[in-house]
Amino acid sequence: MRPVELVMVGAGNRGYLAYGAFAERNPGEAKFVAVVEPDDGRRARFANAHRIPVERQFRSWEEIAGQRPLAPGLVNATGDRTHRSSTLGLLAAGYEMLLEKPIATTPRECLEIASAAESGGRLVQIAHVLRYAPFFVELRDIVASGRLGAIVSVDWRENLVYWHFVHSYVRGNWGNSSRAGPMILTKCCHDLDLLVWLFGSCERLSSSGSLTHFTRDAVDVEVPERCTDGCPIADGCPYFAPRIYLDRLRENPSSFALAAVTLDRTPEGVMRALETGPYGRCVYRSDNDVVDHQVVLMHFAGGLSVSLTMQGSSHVEGRTVRIDGTRATLLANESRGEFEIHDHRTGTAERIVKPRGVGGHGGGDDALMRAFVGALRGDRAGVLTSARESVTSHLMAFAAEQARVTGEAVDLERYRASLG
């Protein structure tokens, strides 16, 4: 069977390290035949990896929207704020699409994209990759099995390791809501999507949270704008950029964090990038405005109570989950790939270990791509995250941000009706 031909639009970290890497590992399933990327270095890197000729390398999505489709499918991994225009334009050009999350950065734009896909009869699969990850598939299977009994409450924690948080949400692309969106959308639409997948419809929610630590008045000494300009608290600061990124270089030169900082994977190249680029900025002198912690309290249909906590000061990356049912309690730890089921009647505990799959997100990236490739071959049964289905959790994120800002609980049915 010939591989499905694809176009990559946005050859940054996700485009290159997740979707492009899948095609390299699985040449019989997918083949990228064109690339669109405004950054010359990233465009050349992707083109070289996939042997894409120069006449099929483009700087903007508009260049390909005005011609016949170059392939049946397209991966849209552009910046969050360009999702509406690029998605609508490329759908009109005739492409089936895998769209990186979030769908868009306003609720009405999300609904507009879902409606455009449906009215045009096009596939828009959203990269809610965790629905495809073996760990969360196992979690859903346990809940669906009935072993826990009727679910009473859920405590869901999205724990970001401290250096990842400042990399992405202070110094990086998602640190300022005017460039991307609120933190509860850009990071936790994954978590809200999983909660909908596991437990159904959320009826109302409230939320609180703020930006408390990564502010200009969080340090009581004078510090420079950049870590490379002689910081007096460098030795004691866990966020000192040269230490973070040189550690990443030693531990894993192909890490996603380094790929965002520079394509030059040498100590000298990393330092040059920190001296001039955004990732060398002091975390107390950046232009970030998104929250560094947030809690969402949700009431689901049937009376289920759910709490979601997002925080960026963890010692280790990975979600932790506690689900209490009438028959048993489930403790799940994503970073360890472990589940513990504590049976109420017998007092026994069963431990289950779920090995990580190949690729990013514990194997979720590869499974996501396989579902997309399968859909392009005519089998859409594996697509778990259509645009219409994914809109639900996105609207929950926007409602949660409204609740956080106003201090008032939001009824989800009324909220959706207010959007028309």
C-alpha cells in the first residue's frame, strides 16, 4: 500500500518532532510532499528530512490555498492566532486536515471552524492527542468497566515541571494571552477534553487562579532583563536560563525545549540564542500575563463533582488523578504510567503498569497520526476528536476563564446559547 501524501503547514516543534517524525518512522504510512513554514531554518530542516524539492517549499499558507491541493491531507501546526484564517482558507482549498489544538483562540472562531468543516463535508481532526495515548485509553477502560462503581468525585491535577512551565508559559509562545490564549485553553483543553470523554456533559463550573509568582515585584533585588546580563541571584534561581537549557543539551539534545530555542545544538549556539532570543529573558522581567495556577470546579450531569488543578511548580511532569467510586478508588500517575485500584469491600489494592508507546505523549502522537492516515484512506472510525466534538471542551475552557475573571459560576448551556 502506498503511503498517504501530506502537506505540513507549520514546521516548528510539533510539526517537525511529532508529525514529521511519525512519517520518518513509518514511511509506508505517511509521506510529506510539501512544507509551509515562514522561518527559513525550520523550513529547510523539514524539507531536508523529508526530501521535499524546493518548488514544494513555501513561506505562507496563502501560497498553497490558491492552487489545487498538493496532497489529500494537511497538518495545520501554525500558531494559535492563525488557526481561524489558515484553517478556513485551506478547507476551502480542498484539504482534509489534522489541526493542532487549540482549535482557535475565541469561542466563536471554534464554532465557525467546526461549522465550516461540516458544511463543506471536510474532515478536521483536532490534535487532542491524549485520547489516543495508551495511558488514558487504559484509564477510560477502567472507568467504563464498572470496577469503581458509580463515580462520586474526581480530583484531576495537571502538574507542569517548573522549567517546562517557564519555558512555554512565561518566556515562550503561550506566556502572553494576546499572542495565544488563556492558560486554561492553551494547556488544559487537553484535560477538559479527557474529562468530557470520560464523564460526559459538564453542566456548570467555577474557577479561580492568578499570576502570583512570575511578576516584576516577585524579587526584592535589582535583576537584569536577561539571564545572560549578569544576574545577582543566578546561583539560587531555579529558572536561570543558561542552566536550564545547557542541562537539556547534556541530557537530551533533541528535546522539544532546545528545538524551540535554537537549531544550533552546541553550547555556543545555545548561549547565543539566550543572549538575543525570548528564552534568555528573566522570568521576572518578561511580558507574560497568563496565570501560573488555576483551579476549575465542575458539576457534571448526574451529580458528579470534578476538580481540575493546573500548576507550574511541580518537581516532575505528568498528570495525577484520583477517582472515587462507590466500589473502589483509582489513583493514576501519568509520569510513572501506574494505576492503583483500591477495592472498598476487600481492602486489597491492584497495581497496573501501562508501558509508554513510541513517540511523544506516551504514544499518543503516533496513534493520532495513524487515525488521521486511516481516515484519509476511508476509515474514519479511529478519529476520536472531530472539530465538532472537540468544541465542547474548548467552550468549557473559555467559560472557565470567564468564571475566573468575573468570580461568577457559569452555566454551560446558557453560555453556549449566548454565543449564538
